[in-house]
Amino acid sequence: MEWLGLQFFGPHLDNGQQLLNSSHNPYLVFLAWLVACAAVLAVLHMVERAANSEKTVAKNVWRWLGASCLAGGIWAMHFISMLAFESRSETHYDLGITIVSLLVAWIGALIAMQILNRPASTRTRLQLSALVFGVGICSMHYVGMSAMHSNHLTHYQPLLIALSLLTAIAASYGALLMTSYLRSASGVSHQLCIGAISVVAGAALMGVHFIGMWGVHLYAPTGETSQMLIENNHWQLALMVALISLLLIGCSISAALVDKKLQHKEHDLKRVNALLSQLDQARMSLQQVAHYDPLTNLINRRGFNQIFAEKLIEHTAQNGKLAVMFLDIDHFKRINDSLGHDAGDQLLKTIATQIKSATRSHDDVVARFGGDEFCILVGLKHRDEAQSMAQRIMHKLKEPIELAGRRMVMTTSIGISVFPDDGTTSTELLKHADLALYQSKGNGRNGLTFFSSNLKARASLELQLEEELRNALVDGAGLLVHYQPIFDLKTGRVAKLEALVRWQHPEHGLLAPDRFIGIAEANGLIAELDHWVLRKACQDLAALSHLGWQQLGVAVNCSALNLGRVELADEIENALRTSGIAPYRLELEVTENALMSNINTTSQLLRQIRALGVSLSIDDFGTGYSSLAYLKRLPLNTLKIDRSFIQEVPASSQDMEIVQAIIVMAHTLHLQVVTEGVETHQQFEFLSQYGCDFIQGFLLSRPVPFEALHELLEELNRRPLSEPGYATLQLSGQ
């Protein structure tokens, strides 16, 4: 039987044919093995390049090149091995069939490469690739064998041919499986794996060839004269084929290595570009953090100052005007205290949006400096534009805002400074706008104020007074306590004194509390000032006791800020112990607003003070919350009616009714009543008639220094208060 020129079954043994011995040139076999190993090595690099290439064209190029290297290498290995074949028969090769064998190998390799390089290399796909490639190798081998022509009969063993086919498929599957594992390896281990696979796969390909050659038998007629082995001097042809094959394979490997390095460099460049991009993003993020407020997304103080400096340069060159507006939300703290900070943050976002909508989006700069403080930079042609802009913002902010299920309206205070009228530097203009804002708040809020030189003078004066007040509190120089008597209507005698601080300033003379108490509160000096007055009042009361006024009491004012300090009870106890005054002789006066600012903390502190034996009085009653529910909870002894309710008595019947109601309400709560601001006998008689307990005012005396107290007290206790002309005497005499 003959197929493709190969004789599988024949009558050679029956016709007296004898088997001819054959061998292979070991040097050419080794050379063929080197070509096979080089071909496998090239293919591994081509597969890697095809897998790592990002472009489809490049993938296809590497697949075709890999298939060509593999097919050419295997064909060259086969051809060199055939040239290494030595027998007693003269052989020659058909060039056409030899070329066809090369084409068969190339088609099989190309199909295997296409299957192998698909995205998911499953086991089934690897098996299919191995089958195609193994069949291609065997087809190439036996087509090449059919190109060999001899003058003797050539016979093939079918079992060995089948074995060579199975070997080719198994070797192909093993090589492809190891190749797929290479994708997870890297570094030195990757290169070692490539080398090991090349050596083993080259040996496997040689095994396929020689198993096929093992199945080839040459037969000569019986009785033919024995011949020596014919040395087919094919060295030149074998070397030429090997050299050309290795040269082409080497160039392909070099191209793959160069492409790999270029790809690594390209990847490195991409990583560098990615890092640079990340650095740019990080820089932009840092710039966003450094120059923008994260809550409202407005620029912050740093970003504002940078833009402000640029705007100043621009408007200086153009002789233009700029307005700097400081804006503060009125009573914003109440929102945080009552609804929580989340609601406060939401309100700030809404307010920021409203401010932006009220400004010119391209020309004006809106910034949040912190808390509820905003700053706006506006380019002007005329100074009046700043006022129009501020009024537009105030009107916009008065629009109702839905917050935490409530509908509320916010107001704002605005301070304005104008470049270049009010300053030429950013620091100066911001400071002057802040002074104008402070003045707006002082004027009752919900308004706007332009900076003026008077504000600067006032600020300078307050700064000077702050420094001098600090020094006065250190050495006590200039600080005084004046006392105003409080008259008991039941006994007809002075029952206690109210201690009122004064400051004998070396330049400005005697200053009333309203000139420096606000400065003390704004700069953290109020606690120290209150403590000084407390100690001084206790010491003076002790001195009066030595003069015979043992039952006289003293009332000392406590500011709202001082009332929140837990140390206050200890300071009161220490002042009493140091002066030796009985606790019941001391009365602490606090305002309604101070009591209600933090009722839980305040009530606990007042109970501690009350436990010392000190009396407690609520001052200026009627001007604040006036909540009966809170009055019941607090450990108070005395209620002091504000002077504003007595000034129009008896002319105002409404004020008379209010005073009467307060007296009745206080007595119902078991509180004593003091009315301050009493200046006429008509007021005195009205209060006496409706059960007021104590009175205080110019009808008795103005506040006097300690040195004049003893004489004044004797005079007041000696002369009946109802005596005609008494008030006139006191007013003129003091």
C-alpha cells in the first residue's frame, strides 16, 4: 500500500528483499537539535510579545513571525536531520515536495499560534492547539520524507508512525501548557523557564523525527553485493540551512528582545506620566485644600489674600476702586446651639450660595474666612456701588431658609472699606473693613457701616485701653469701687450696697464701666476684673464692719462670661474667707441673659454658690427672657426691676401695671424685690404702696467712693426718706 509516496505494506520479504542498515551523523543531529531549540526559544518570545502587545496589528505581526520561526526551525531541524541520514543507498530529494513540507509546517504553526493567543487559554483550547500543531509537525515530517528518493525500496512501520504522531501531540501540549504558565512568571525565573522549555521542546521535536525515522526501513534485493555506507557529503548544505535558520531566528529573537525593552521603557514612561499626572492631581488637590473652604467651596483666607494682592496691582495701575466687605451672620451661634453643628453647616452652605447669587459672578470674589465670617471683594467705579451691593446681599439673605424642619430668616452685619480711600494694602483694608463690621454689630446688627477715620481712632483707643487695663489689673493702679446704697422700705434704713467698678484713667479721667467692661469681655479680662471687684468689695465691707456697720450687705455684679467658669464658686469662698465676711452679707447679681445662656451649667453653679450661704439676685429683670419656668428652677433670693420700667412712673399707667405685676409675681415665688433707678418721691411712694422691698437710685445717692460711705450712711439713716427736699439735697450734695 502506498500513500503520499510512502510504502506501508509490500511483498518485499516474499520476493527475497534484504534489510539495509543505516545511521545518522551525530554532529549534524546535534546541529539540528540546536536549530530546534532556537526555534522554540524564538516562538516563546514571539508568544510573549503577541500577548503583551496592545495594538491588534502588532499582535498579528508577532503571531505570523512566531509561526514562521517555529515552522522554519522545525523544517530546518527535519531537513538537517535528513541530511544526517547515512545508508548504503544513494538518496536525493525532491525540491518541490520539500517546499510543500515547509508550507505544511508553517500552516500548522500559524493555526496553533492563533488559537493559543486568544484572550482565555482554556484547557480545551490548549488541547486543540496541541492537536493541530502535532498533526502539522507529523505532516511536515512525512511530506518531507516523501521527498526523499532512493534506489532501494523504502518501507514504513504504521505503529511507529502513529507513535510519532502521539509524541508530537503530547510534546506540543506540554510545551503549550508550560508556555501558558510563563505569563505568571517574571525576572530570572522567567528566563530560566524559557531556557528549560526550549531545551525540552527541542529534544521532543527531535524525538518525533527520529521515532518517524525509526519506522523507515530500506530493502535491497537478496544477493545484491554488500556496499559500505555511502557518506552523503551534505555538510555544506546542512550548515547553510542551519546558518540561515539560526540567523533568521536570531534576528527574530533580537527584535523581540528589543521590542520588550522598548515596551518596558514605554511602560516606564507611562508610569512616569501617570505619576506626573497623579502629582498634578495631588498638587491641585493640595491647592484646593490650601485655597478653598471644603464646606462651602468658596476660597479661603489664603486664596483670598492671593487674589486680593493681584487685584490691588491691577486696580492701582488702572486707578480703579475696590470695596472690601466683611460680612457676619447675626446670632449664628444660636443655630449651632439649638439645632446642632450639622444644621449650622447646612445653613452656611445655603448662605454662601445666596451671597454668590447676589454678586457678579465674574468680577466679584467671595471668600469664607471661617465660622460665619465671609469676605467679598468688589470692583467699583463709584463708591455708592458698594452700598448697593451690600444692600442687595442683605436683602438676599433675608429670604426664608428651610432648615431642620423650620423656616427661618437670617440677617447680617456688614463692614466696608474702599481702596484707595481707606487704605492701599490688603492688610490695611481688611483691618478697616473688620473695624466697620464691629461698628455694625455695635449699632444693633442687621446693618452696614463704611469705615471712617473715627473708627480707626476708636479702635486705637480701645487697644490702648486694653493694654492699660491689663496693667491696672496687675498692680491695681487706677481701679476703684464706688458704692450705691440700697434702701430697705420696711426698716427705713440702708440694708446693702451695690459695688460698681470705676477706672481713674491718667489721661481720660474717671471712666464708667460702659467704657471698659466691653473691652474686658472681648479680650478675656472680665473674669480677672470681676474677681478683683469681688475681693475689693469684701475687703471694704470688712472695713465698714469695723466702723460699726456689721449688718450691712454688699451686692457684686457677675458678668455672663464669668458665670460660665467653674472656678467662680471657689473664688467667692476664698474672698469671703480672706476678708472674714459672713456669706449671707454677700449678694451676687447676674443678668437674665447670663442665666439663660446655658441654663443647665448655670443652675448647677448657682446652687454651689447658694450652698456657701451667698445670696443670689437676678439683675435688670424684664429686659431679657423673663421666663417664669426658669425662675422657679433657679435658687434666687432677689429680683431687681430694671430702671426702664420706673422712669415713666407715675406718668405711664402701663409701666405702673408692669411693675405691680412683677412685684406680685416675685413675692409669689418668695423673692424679694429691688427697684433701681428711683429718682422721685412719687416713684418712692408708688413702690412703697405696692409692697416693693428695696429701692436704689439717685433719690438716695449716686455711687460714691469708699471714703465717703461712712458719712453718707449716717446721713441716710438719720434723715427720713419722705422728708420734703430730700432728693434735691442728695442730688446737689453729692
